[in-house]
Amino acid sequence: MFVRTDAEGNIQSIDESEIISSSDKSYFVNKIPSNPFFFMKSDSEKSQILVNIGVVLFIGAIIYFLLLLRGIFAPPVFILIYLFVIVYMVIDFYVWRKTGIRMIFLNSEGMHLYSGQNEKEEFIPYLSMTEINLHKKGARKIMNILLGGSADKVVPGVTLFSGKRKRITNDAFNDKNFERLIELLATRWGKRENENSK
């Protein structure tokens, strides 16, 4: 099946023929929940590898110039720090490959997540969402969907979470799609609050 969406991830059609126009994107998927209205898919593994390589090179350049500026540059120190960065990024990729979110669908009942190489499905009803917490770390945008717990800022820049939550980052997704997901979830969560208050 092919899911066709606009630039923001709003579903235009679901059919068996791949038709791509200048304004629509088409994605092949094996699993589709009932009556979805929004869809976004992560970048390919190749794209993730290229992004990680770019990050490693960028961080390596920063470390090099920082050590030079402080007058403490020494090849063994640089190599040690740089190896740590490389190992971290390799682990980060393999964790994403095994458990990272590959696809997200929204329908009238909630959010359907498909994670890992086997695209294991997880369903989160809007009714179970108690809070949506957003924050940024550099270019990374992080959305924590709390499922009964709470978020407490004990000191500026540090948030502690209690209870169950689902953490979703924009690392592997199109930024416009990610922003649209946040907007739709916030709207649905607000609707849930209004329904519960009746």
C-alpha cells in the first residue's frame, strides 16, 4: 500500500498505485491503522548514517579548535576524545536501528507508532495522554508524551519525569512533519481535556 501525504504529513490518499505529484509525497508501508489522517516516516538508514558521520566530523572540528584555543592540544588527548564521540554515535545509530521509531500514524483514537527493523506497533490512545512536554537541545527537538506521570523543573534547564512516558525526537524526521505532529497532538490532547471536563 502507498500512503500519499502533503508536505506537512496530512494524508491525501491511501492506494495501491504509487503516484507522486510536485506537491505530494508517496510512501510504501506494510501496516496501516484504520482511518488515519496523518502520517510521517523516518529517514532511511543510509540517511541516518550520513547524518551521524556529519555530526562526528562537525564535533571533531569543534573539539580540535577548542583544544587549540585553550593551548592544550595534544594528539593523544584529541584522539581519545574523538574516539569517545565516534563510539557514542555508533551506539546511538544501533539503538535507533533496533528500537527507533520508523513510522507514526494518527487517527481519531490515538497515535500508532512503529519501531525498530520489525516495525513493532505500539498504540497510545489520546485518553491516556496526561501531558505533552516540549524542549530543545541545540537543533534537536524533543517531545515527551506523559502517560500518567508528571514533569517537574527542579532547576532551570533540568526536567525530571515521573511515571510512564513516550519520548519522540525530530532526529530522523522531516522538521515540517514533526511540527505538524506536535500541533495535531496538542489539539487532540486539548480536546481530550475538554471531553473529560464535561
